[in-house]
Amino acid sequence: CNTTEVRNHGFIMPDSGLEQVPVGSSKNQVLIVLGTPQTTATLDNEVFYYISQRSEQTFAFSRPEITDQRVLAVYFDENELVARIADYGLQDGVIFDFVSETTPTGGADLTFIGQILGGLGSAPTSVF
Amino acid sequence: CASTEADDFADFVDDTRPPAVMFNEALATMERGDYRAAAEQFDELEQVHPYSEYAKRSLVLGAFSHFSSGRYPEAVNAGRRYVTLHPSGEDAAYAQFIVAQSYYNQIPDVNRDQEQTARAINAFRDLIRRYPDSEYVGPAQEQIRFANDQLAGSEMRVGRYYLDRRNYVASINRFRVVIEEYQTTRHVEEALHRVVENYMSMGVVDEAQTAAAVLGHNFPDSEWYQRSYRLLQSGGLEPQENSGSWISRAFAGFTGQGS
Amino acid sequence: GNGTLSLTPTAAQAATVSSIQVEGNRRIESSTIISYVTVIPGRNFGARDLNESLQSLFATGLFADVSLERRGNVLLVQVVENPVVRQVVFEGNRRIDDSALSTVVQLEPRRVLTESAVQSDTQRILEAYRRNGRFAARVEPKLIEVGDNRVDLVYEIEEDERSGVSRITFIGNQAFSDGKLRDTITTEQSGLLSFLSSADVYDPDRLDADRERLRRFYLSEGYADFRVVSAVAELDREQNVFFITFTVDEGPRYQFGNVEIDSTLRELDPEDLYSVLETRPGDTYDATAVDRSIEALTIEVSSYGYAFVQVRPRGDRNAADNTIDLTYFVDEGVRAYVERIDISGNTRTRDYVIRREFDFAEGDAFNRVLVDRAQRRLEALGFFERVRITTSQGSASDRIVLNVQVVEQSTGDFSFGVGYSTTSGVTLELSVTERNFLGRGQYVRAAVGGGLDENRTFDFSFTEPYFLGRRLAAGFDLYRRESGDSDDNAYTTIATGGALRIVAPITNDLNFGLSYGLDVSEYDLDAGSSASRAVLQLVGAPDFTTPTAANYSNERVTSSLTWTLVYDTIDNRTTPRDGYFARLRQTVAGLGGDAEYVQTTLDARAFRTLSTDLDLVASVRVQAGNVWSWDEDGLLIVDGFFKGADLVRGFDSLGPRDANTLDALGGTTYAGISGELNFALPYITEAIGIRGAVFADAGTLFDPVGSVDNIAGLTVNDDNSIRASVGASLIWNSPFGPLRADYAHVLASETYDREEAFRFSAGARF
């Protein structure tokens, strides 16, 4: 029995979506056909990114693995017309370990005693 | 059967001592540092002599005593009652500060619901809005910054969660919330670096460069910028630094950092 | 309070006053009152300003009455302050004590008393009594002036007896007995033991939930047209009990006619979608199977790239042959993406423990089925009293924000267990369990147990359900068990050890476990005791003279690796009616340590409901096991299997035995089969819920371990003959847990087996 579960994350390309937003079409046209971008350029929102991913999970316990990934970058010129469209695939991705340090944060952590006392306070005594 | 409580309320004997005596006794208890008892004595004074001038003072000192003995819900109630009864009283700003600080002290760690953090921020903002020239405005602004740092921390936590699972869209948008709405917090540097990591993982190198440029421009000597710089230089070929042996990752798996 | 607005008629148009005066205030400063008045001396004001001032003064809740009056050029504000509560007293309450009531009401000493606050507190007290099952309670608030505009608030409460549910009857049900339907709903009839549970108390909300349970039960048994016509609760005033009558219209029992998939998605061939459906033509109609099929279809289709798929079923009834033709309409739903998943209410549980139950991330397509799946998973965690997932509009028209609101419940249990079985006597167990340790979703359990015959057990176990961020339940156990000498073994054992384990779900019914165990056991035999030679060998006695001249003790280390495969589709743990359970386990000992063997065991059970009306359930159980060693003295007596009633009921212990000392020697191989018919005992025991059962067992245990076999001078009684028995049992699902009494009549046994016709035990063994 095939236990693999396939999932599609992120942007779902509508049928023949790409053909309807050729170079030169307006930003509104892109918004209508492709919808709101998944994210935009960090600086001046002048690039629309549509990111989609396909992952497979062989067993219920295994971590889903990315089997396909497409990043569609739609660049606009100064009068908001599509200047060019770039398409990044899975192979463009760079493999590296993420930095493990994190910026410290405060706030009262739940201590063991706090939890047990808290938990016990209202614990129902069930007789076996 | 006749309920024993029939005359219950009759035996509630009014403390006949004049408010001044009760106030001084409570004040002494507070100065001794026995805040719990002082809080009760101030409450009792307010209950018996609600119209005396001392009632007003004992309301705010009661709030302070509850606060110092760590009973924050009671401190909030007392503080709020003072502010509604005497909005223009001389201790109103202080009472509002106690209310806000009570919420602030109950802020949990970033993994959990930040409702108290939001309440603290609103209470401090009320203080600044209602009593702009009170001496508590300075500390209130300071606490708002820390509380915002906590809200940013919770966004960062979710951002890293999605980065670990390589859900790049989710991760980028969470870090952008920190970059756009929490620029004054310490997290913004790491947020920018994480955006660089996200785009590099997807291969969109030019976007990674813009994010790194923004980081370098605003925080030239931050170690997060060093890391972004190294990642861009190396094109990510050799790993940044290995995140320890399998055992340390497994241990992290137990303590929840791994997930 | 009703504000009066008395203005001289001429002031209809704009007017001005030069000053504002306040009268009647005692506690609240005039400056505070004036700050709420929008009229500014010297500036024009109109009726609207006065109205606004009135509103804001009342909104403070500090005043019983406010009036604004213009006298010449002075605006007179007359106020009557609300009194201050000196104390709140409850009289006549016995069932709910003062402290409980004072947490329910909001008015407390020093608060300002308002009419509305008293009303709402009275309602809150009534609500508390309703939830406690007392619908006829009456609450009367009384105010007593104590001078200085202070007042004592006294609630006079008249409780009366709990309104229990004396009888539940069903009208219009032919397919299922009243008893069966009573089992499906939660409201119970008051019976002998009703003081233990509150489920027999009438509660209208529970009654509505029961209507839904009945509907869902019938819909899953083929009755597609089922309707609860009415659910009426009549209160009998004298005995203060309710009679509840459900009138139902069952309608015909349907089967699935032909089942079709009608898809508007182009490059998708419906043919290869049929395999995921659980609704097969000819099967009895089952609404839950339809729901499961919709979920499976949605996930299957979205894996082909149609993430916005929407599956809607339509059933066409054909009355002629009582079948329902089912068509699944598969088409593209609304294209919307999840913008954010905001989690709130988790004051203890950490964010990722909740977030990881979602199969989709922010930025993914919005799919209702995956949201419901996450909801079910969150509820199954057992950490939350309530999980509510609502959607709200995101920052763009095609963006949705998911708001996940959880209400946490206590996940800590402190339980005290009393177990009894004729073989091991009374056992007591004290355990502390925390299912959401430090809000990380981790499970921690510590237990201390003891029996009358010096048995002591200490257990600690820890499990992380998402090891390394995957659905891998990894954990460890630590234990120390001391078992004293009881009648059938003269030696004492002190076992200390632990295990590292990991369990991986293969599918949601099948999971695979791997664990490493390390056990250090010390076996002691006191001087002057007589025991079988096998025991003397175990404790390392130099010769076999009995009674023993000195104390002997032997320590043995077992280091083993175990894999386990468990398939489990049992529907209900305490009273299983359907499903299979199979556990195959193999342990290899010998990674260091003294013991060297391979032990394999199988335990498989099947349950099937033969008739839902009689609630008759048939079950079969097959057991088998073997232990083998590649080196003769790798096995000692303790490594063998010791079987009794757990293999064939009617036996205290069976299998190989020392001919002279009659000590059981254990066996290397066993097998057993047992069939049982289990049914609800009608009438007399209906209220208490006792079930009866008849059973037949057969099984054998033979061939003691090698090292025992070749002990010189040990004569062993051992045959691989079948032992068999038939018998009957009473099973009671008491509030203390499942209790069971078995009576077995032995049909075949060996003379040296030790029989035991009657056996009583507590606790379900799975």
C-alpha cells in the first residue's frame, strides 16, 4: 500500500497563468491572473515573488522532503509594467546549515515546579 | 435547619478605629516590608472608611502592596479603581503605572500566548496618553520597548519554525513583520539575516543581496551582518558552522529546540 | 438610574453658563465629575452636550442618579453616588459553599454597587446552580444600609434537591433497543451508583448534544432519513425528577447504490480516484464513511496539484430498493491562501506544539479539509478543553487569516490505583502523570506501587512525541521492581533497569517500535529455604542440598534490543465492539550482559459486533511465543515463559514443573487460542452496566529452558498437551475502572498443573 502523501505548498499556478502575464502587461493584470504575491521585494516592493513547493512524505513519521520548487519572480519597471520574469527551480537552491544562535528573549519561562503545582491544583483524582 | 449564617453579616464588626490610626498602622506594616499584610490593612481601611481622605491614599498604597507581594490581579484591580475614582488625583499616574507593570511582570516566554504583553503595552500607552508630563512616562516608554521586543521575539520564533521546515514563504513573511513593525527591537538584525538565508536557500541571490545590503547599511558591525556576508561570499558552499554532532541535535530534539 | 434633564424651555437654542457647580457627591471629587461634563463655562452648549455629559457620567457606573439643571448662568450637576459594598454574604447555600460562590459573583467588598451588577450576579449564582443540576433553586438579593452610604449585599438562596433523571424512554425505535440507544447518549438514568457520576443530572445542553449523538449514530448505521422528532424532559415536582422521552423517526435502512465521481478538473481521470473511497456499492449507508471519503478524495486530488479542490457529495435516494446513489462532485473551489495562523489562549502549551499539527504552512492554499484534520489532531492531544479555529479576512481579498483559539485544561493527573487479582493479591499504585510537560507536549509519568507480599515497584517514563521534529515518539523508562518470595517462588528478585525507545507510525493504524533495554536483576535465596534445583541454579548455589546452608545471591545483566509491530483499529478501549489488535514483538538479548536469547511473542485479537440490538460482541484471541538461545546456558529459569489464566482461564499456573518441589519451571514455547461471546445483561443490571460473557480457551506451554533441563537429579513433568477450559464471566465497567470475574471449568489438564476455577481482576490488559 502506498503510504506516501504528496503536498503542494505555496503558490498554485492557475491554468496557462504564465501566458497571460507576458512582458509589458500591467501590475493589475498580474494581480488579477496570479493573485496577491506570496511576498514582495524587501526594499521597494517592486518585485512580486510567487513561490511554490511540492513535498513528499514517504511514511507518517518521515520528514516531508521537497521534491520540486519553483520561484517565479516578476520584475516591474518604473511605470509598473512587467519588465522581466525570472524562474528559479529547485536546483538553484543553495544547501547550507542555518545559523543556530538566536537573539535572546525574556519572559518568565514555565518552571517544572510551577507546572506541577499548577497542574496538580486542579487535577481530578481518578481512582484506577 | 436554621442556617448558621443567618446573623453572619451582623457579626461583621466595623473596625471602629479612626482612619488615621488604621492608615499609619498599614503604612508601618508596608515599611516593614510585610506587603501582603499591608495590602489587607489598606483594603480594610478603604472598606470601612471609603469617604475619608485616607481611603484615596490607601487605595494606591494598597495597589503597591499587592504588587510588591506579587499578587498582580489584585494590584491591577486596586490601581484601576484608583484611576476611575480619581482620574485627576496626584497618584493617578503612579496607579496606572502599577497596573501596567503588573501586566508586564506576567509576560510569559516567547513560545506562549503574548496576551499579557499586549495588555502591558496598552496600559503603558494609556499612561503616556493620559499623563503626558508625569515622571512615569520615561520608564513607561522603556517598558514598551522591552514588551515590543517580546512580541518581536514571538514572531521570530515562528519564523525560525518555518525556516527549519523550509516553508520559505511563511518564514520570509514572518521575518518581514519584524523588519517592518518592530524596527526598534534587537531582533531586526537577525530577521534581516534570516531573510538572506531564506532567499539563498531558494536560489534568489539578488534578493538575498538586497536584504544583506539593508542589514549592512543599518547595522554595519552586527555579527548578523558578518554571517550574511559570509553566506553570500561563500555562495553557501561550505556550511556556516556545523550545528554539532548527531547527539547534540538529538538532545535538541528532546528539549524542543530541534522541532 | 434615570437621568432627568430639566432645562428651562428658553434654552432650546445655544446657551452659555459661567460656572459649573456639583452637589451631592461625597467620595468622588467635583473636579472628576466636571471632567466628564462636556459643557465648558463661557462657551455655547446645546441639549446634545448635556445628553453626552449625562451618558458619560452614567457610564462610569459610580452614580445611582444624575441631573443637570441650569440656574441663571450656573450649570448645577446634582449626583447621587452609588453605595459602596461593605461585604457580600450568601445565606442558605449548602451544596455550593461561600468561597465557590464568591468566585462566581463580581461584586465584592469595596466595589461600587450598581443595579445592573446585582442583577447579573444573581444570574451568575443561578447559572452555577443550574450547572450543579439544581434547576429549582431561587436567589433573592437584599441590600442592608450600614450608614455612610455603604451597604451589605446579602443573597438569600433556596436550594432544593438535585433534579435527577429517573427514566429515559425512546419511542419509534425498532432497529435498536432502548438499552443500546441509552449507551450512545451521555445522559444516564439515576441508578444505584448515581451518586458517583453527575451524568444522571438533567442538563438541557447535554440533552441537545445527545440529540446530535443519536443522529450521528443512526446515520452511521444506514438510517439516512433519521430524525429526532422531539426530546422532551418533564419535571415531576414531588420527586423532583425528570422523565426524558426521545421520539425518533428512523426511516428506512439504506445501502449505497452506485457511487460516482463527477470531476470538472481537466487532466484528472476520476477512474484512479475510486480506490480512496470508503463508500462501496452494497455497503450499509454510513455518513462517517462519506466524510472520510471526502477527506481522502480532497487530499488525493490536491496531491495532483489542485490545492483548491472542493468535494461535495450528493445522495439520491431511490425508495424502491432503499439504496442511495452517491455522487462526489469534485471541482475547483475559491482560490484563497492562508496568510497567517495566529494561535491564542496557549498560556502553557508552546506555540510549535500546536502549529506542528497543521499539515500546511502560512502562504499555502486554504483547504477546509486540512483545517478540520488539524482541529481533530489538536483535540486528540488531550491538552485542550476546547479548540476553535475561525477564519477572518486577510490583508488582500484572496488572503485568509486562521485564528486558532484554544482553552487549555489541566493535563496533570494524580491518581491512586487499587488493583486486585487472585494471582498477585491486592496491589496499590500511586502515580503522577503530566501529559503536557512544560507545555512541550511531552509525557512524563512517575509511579510508586506496592503489594502485600513485599512487592515494590518504582517507575518513571518520559516521551517526546515529535523527536527531531518528526512524528517519532521517542522516550525512556526507568524502573526498580522488588518482588518478594510468594508461595510459588521462594527467591526474591530486585530488578533495576531502563529502556530507550522510539515508536514510528507507519500508517495511522500500524506503528513500528524499536527499543534498547538494560536490566540488572539480583536473585536472592535465604539460608534454610528449600526450592527447586532450577532456583538453586538461578541463585548460583554450589550444590543442590536443601534446605540451603547459606544465603545465595546472583546478579544477572540483560542487555537487549527489541522491535515491535502493533496494528490497532480497536474502536473503544474499555468495551471493544469492533476492530483488530495485533502485536508482534521480538527481543534479542546478548548485546553484552549475561542473558543471551531471542524471544518472539505474538498477541492478536479480533472483535466483531454480531448484533447491535442485543449488543452481542464476538472476539477471538491468538497467542504464541518462543524463546531460543544459541548457547545452552544463555537461558535461566527466569527467561522462560510462566503462563496461567492469561493463557488458559481456569489455571493458576500450567506447564513444566519440578516433580518433587512442585515449583513451576517455565517453558520456552507456548501457544493459545480463546474465543469469547460478550453481551449486555438486560433488565436488572441495565442501570449499573454489567456485561456477561461466555468463553472457551485452549493452550499449551512446554519445554523448560535448556540449562534447567540438564540439571542432574531434577525430574521435570512436562508434556506439550493441550489444556482447555470453558467458562463464563461478569464484566463491570465501574467508575473505578473495568472489573472482571471469571469462572472456568477445566476440560483438559495435566495432573501437575495448578488449577483455579474462580478468578477476579481489575483493569483492562492491552
